[in-house]
Amino acid sequence: MAITIKDIAKKAGVSISTVSLVLNRKGYVAPKTKEKILSVMNRMDYKPLHSARKLATQKTGNIGYIIWEGHFSEVEMFYSQIFLGMEYAARKSDSYILLTTVKEDFDPKNDLPRFLKYNDVDGVALAGRVPHALIEYLDNQQLPFVLIDYELPGKSYNCIKIDNYNGAFRAVENLVLSDKKYIAFVGGTFFHPSIKERYRGYREALEKYNLVDDGYLKKYSYCENIETSRAIGENGATKLLNRQPEIDAIFCCNDTTAMGVITGIQKIGKRIPQEVAVIGFDDIPPAEYNMPKLSTLRVPKLEIGKQAFMLLNELINYPNMAPQTRMISVDLVIRESSHSEGNEQ
Amino acid sequence: MAITIKDIAKKAGVSISTVSLVLNRKGYVAPKTKEKILSVMNRMDYKPLHSARKLATQKTGNIGYIIWEGHFSEVEMFYSQIFLGMEYAARKSDSYILLTTVKEDFDPKNDLPRFLKYNDVDGVALAGRVPHALIEYLDNQQLPFVLIDYELPGKSYNCIKIDNYNGAFRAVENLVLSDKKYIAFVGGTFFHPSIKERYRGYREALEKYNLVDDGYLKKYSYCENIETSRAIGENGATKLLNRQPEIDAIFCCNDTTAMGVITGIQKIGKRIPQEVAVIGFDDIPPAEYNMPKLSTLRVPKLEIGKQAFMLLNELINYPNMAPQTRMISVDLVIRESSHSEGNEQ
DNA sequence: TTGATTTATCGAAACGTTTTAATATATTTT
DNA sequence: AAAATATATTAAAACGTTTCGATAAATCAA
């Protein structure tokens, strides 16, 4: 049987309570005693038993992380990275992240993640597009939760948002200032609010420089409502460039799409970036290894995970906090796909 | 405060023990009593408290899943899928999967995953290439563990293996039977035993049909010891095809590499599969959406996760079981990249 | 000096289960 | 009909912590 708090107490010649106080950095305990206890703990390699602590404190020490099943495995590694950020943050804290997925046709009656069903988490992070019924359920249950990169119009929930608008604006502005005249947009589904925002940033940057005339947006935008963004990119680039050969830059709704776009351009035989410049969004790992290396907006995914975790912890400790939104800003990373002398900035 | 077993006992007019027996499907309980208790539980929406159960049973109800950090986020979604398979299996059981990563330069003294440090798991699954020091540590701790898609020469640990050899053999045999004469291999690092096995399958299939003459393997193999397999693929295809234009098929060590290979071939301007056929390995999700759709060997990743979980559960319940290896077989999936009439088989 | 306050320690209850051993009743075997 | 066995229920101990309230000693204010 493993070492318990009792053993430590006996060995250190103090009561269990005192050991517990030291363990939890609470109350008054004389420096000498404290030191003694710590040294004994160390020597005996004492590991407090999770379940016993949790039983006494009535907390679980777990945080749930829920994403849509498709997001987990199909297309993006985006949400896995966010998970990793949370996990890194959790390592320093006293909790574990329980990752689970939900299906599109989620029904709270039958499909409730097990950790919700059995109250095994103190709070939940929801990333990306997620069933509204689930959000409502959590709201009703009064369980602390944060939305990551998602929002519900008209509702004020705790969220971690990405500054999609400004990122897109900056990218397109950069293209304009590099003397690009016909800047296209290739994007996926507009179900997702983030994509909408990126499109808005694209549009408003063009407006700022008076580039949009009648029909511009129709002519130079390509959107398709499917989930496999690489294919969207390849289709989009092909169709747009065949129809409007004057296009000299393409801003893409995300990196996966951008990588498809690049393939499309290459197949047509135009040079990147000299003839057509490409900028993506997200900075997923392959972006850097793509050929040419992809210019993009770096979304600090690990940081987002960390912020989500920290916000959640606050919510757990101060349940009456007013809902807050944290905006995470993004950096324009210039690589080979948009500028000949691809120097990072 | 939530409903406890006490409340159920009182309401049902029985003792706590009886309720517990029903909860755990143990001992003798009269059908009537049982039914009564179950109905009360149901009516009151009783949820047994994890920490209390775990304290009493001295188990954690958690299973750790450890992968190398690079594998998690950089290149492959392979290991995430396996995780998902474990998570699905865990849903039906009474445990949670705790996912964490370790770094290449792992040192058991400092970098021990928190759930190992604090004994918060009953068992561990290790996927892919993983620090040997970690494996040794687990072995010493007598903590049940399973290796997934990895092995240590000379050691007999519990593992879930993929039938890499036969898969590769079958793929290459299929190419031979489709009248391909010059079948190349493009692969990544040989650090990983699975890649070695795939190469062996490639070689032996060629030998079976007496295709290998002097220098064949040197001439037609391309391996590079880096981790970004897409780039390996593109480089490999380019170099091989320029040097040996007679190549009419390429078997790749995995799908990511294969997708790079396809890009490389396309840039050279050869037609797939008419001039060069391509087969990958793994069947990662993008394989199906690639253009052309990628022929590959389907590795049942969810199934692997499930098997790992189940084996682990057995090990936990019967600690003295002899180590066993479970071989998971793979299916050849023919899509567009290898045969003109891409019909699945 | 006395009384109030701060510092330090501890005993004991509480957290919600499982499990062991005891007891009681019903059924089967002799 | 007695003995043995199977069925059904329970009280109480145990699991390893945290925390409340009590107590004691040390320090401070008057």
C-alpha cells in the first residue's frame, strides 16, 4: 500500500491536519514544522491520492473539452492544437483535460458526454462549431463553460475569440500595398462565424482602398458549402483563374484551403507568388513545410488553449463572474507564397 | 447537494449496502428489491460520485494515452484517430482517457506525465515511437501498459501491431499483377519499425516475382530521415522520376508521403495512374479527398484504439497475464491513384 | 498586569462509496 | 426433521483526504 498522509504525519511527528495545511498552503504553520514536513514528504515520495482529495473537496479536478467529431479527425489539426494548449496549462494546475467529441445530430437526452452525465468535470471548453442544444444544456446546468472560436448571435457567453476580422484586413491590405490589383477570396462554409468575419475583413480592406467596384465581390469570391477545404481550394482557384485570368492574389479562408489553392494554381501553370500571391489563415503546421511555404495569419493555438483553461478556472472559482470575451490577436506571417523575398515579419 | 446513495437507500427502504450491490451488479439481491431500487435511482436521477467510488475501490478509472509530441500535432492525424478509438471504447466502460504528450528528449526524472507522477491511471497506452526510458519506467513500476504500433526488439511487451508486412506485400503484388514493371519505394525515417516492415513487404513482393535484379532496390528506393513526410514524397518522386523515367509505380511508406509523391508526379507532368501508379499506407482521412483519390492500405485506427483499450482492461483485471501481441490486419483500398477504373475492392 | 489578537497545532467529523463478515430467511439435501 | 446450503439483507469498517472548531502558546495593546 502506498504512502498516505498518516505516514507523513507520524514520521514528522505532527497531526494529519498540519500535514494537510502544508499540502494546501493554507492557514498558519511554523516555518520549521513546514520544512520538516516537506522534507519528510519528499523523502518518502508521498503522492496525495486524487480520489480522496476530490471526495473531500467536492471537486472533480477535471475539465471537459468537446469538439465536433468531424473537426477532430477529418480536416483540421487546429482543434487538436488548442487541446494541447489546454493540456499544457493543466499540467501546471491540478486538473486533467477530458477530450470527447459530439456528433452533428447531437441530442442531449441520449448523446450527453459521459463526463457531463456523471458530473465528472468542473467546467467545459467547447471548440468550434458545436451543437446549440449542448450549449443550452450547459447553460441550464449552471456548469461553467467557455466557447472557443465560436459564438451565438445575441447571447453573451464566455468566449475566447480570434481576431479574424483584423487579421484578414491586415493580410488583404498587405496584398494591396504590394501592388496586387485583383484580389480574390476562396472560402468554405459560412456556417462558421469565423469565416464570415474573415470575409468581412477581406471586403472592408478592399473598400478602404476603393478597389471594389460593381460586381467585384461576385466576380472574385468563391465559396462552397462543403467541409473538405483542400478540395474547395483547388476547385476555387481553378474556376476563378480560368474565368478571371487577371487575378493576381488569392486570400483564403484558411490554410487547408490555401494549400488546395496553391495546387490549383500550380496545375494551371502560373507562378507563385510572382503571378498569383496566396495568403492563408491559421498557420497550421504543414503551412511551413508546404512548397512554396505558405504566408498566413498565425493563430496562437496553444495560447488559445491556455486562455480557455485559465478563464475556465476563474469561472470555477468565482461562479458569479460576469461573462467575458477574450480576443486573441493574430500575426501576419509572410513566407514564400505571397512575396518573392519571403522574409518573416 | 446532489443525490447520494443514502437518499436512494432511504427512499427505497433498504440499506446502503443493498443499493451498492445493485449498483455494482454483485451478490444476491431479490429481483423485486432490485427493481424497486433501480426505479428510485432512475426517478431521482442518481449519479454515483466518481471520487467516492474510486476512493473505496482504490482504482482511478483512468487510462493514460501517451504519444510523442511531434506525432500529435505535426504530421499525422493517425495517432489522434487511435485516441478516438480508445475514447469510444472508454465510453462504454467506466473510464476516461487522459491524453498527454512527451518530448523526444524525455527524462523520467523530470518529464514524467502528471498522471504517472501521481498514480492517476490504472494503465497506459503508448502509441508510435516513444522514449525507451518511459517504457522502462512503466515496466519497473509494474503499471500495465500497451505499445501501439511500436515494439522493442528482444522485449516481449504487450502490443497492438499493424500487419505492415502483409499490407505492403499485397499492395506491391497488386501493382505487379497490374503489369507495373518498375515499382519504386518512397519512405521516411527508418527509426520506426513499422516503416521497416513496410519496406520489407515491398522487397519481398518484388522478390516473389523475380523483379529485383542487381541494384534494383538502390535505384528505386528513396528514403530521407526527416519527419515531414509530405516534403519527402515530393522530393522523392521528383528525384526518382528524373533519374529513372521508366518508373511506372510508386509504393509509399504512408499516405502523407504519397500525397507529396502525387504532387511531385503532377509537377513533372506525368499522368496518374496511367503513367505512374501510386499506393500509400494508413488511409488517413484526406486520402479519400485527394485528387486523384489515393489508393492505400486501410489501417483500422478506431479498431486499434479499441483493441488497445480492451487489452489494457484485461491487464488491469488480471495482472499476471502473459504478455500478448495482437496483430491488426489491413485492407487494400483501390482508388484512383493506382487504377484507372478506381473501384474499391 | 490583563485582555485581546495573532500564530500554531490538533482532534474529530465529514465527504460518498465499497466490502467484509454477520445474520436471517428460504430452499435443498440427507 | 435436522443439517446443509443458497439466498437476501445489513451494520460497520475502511478508503485518504479536507476542514471546522477547539485549544494552547506567543505576541501585542492598554
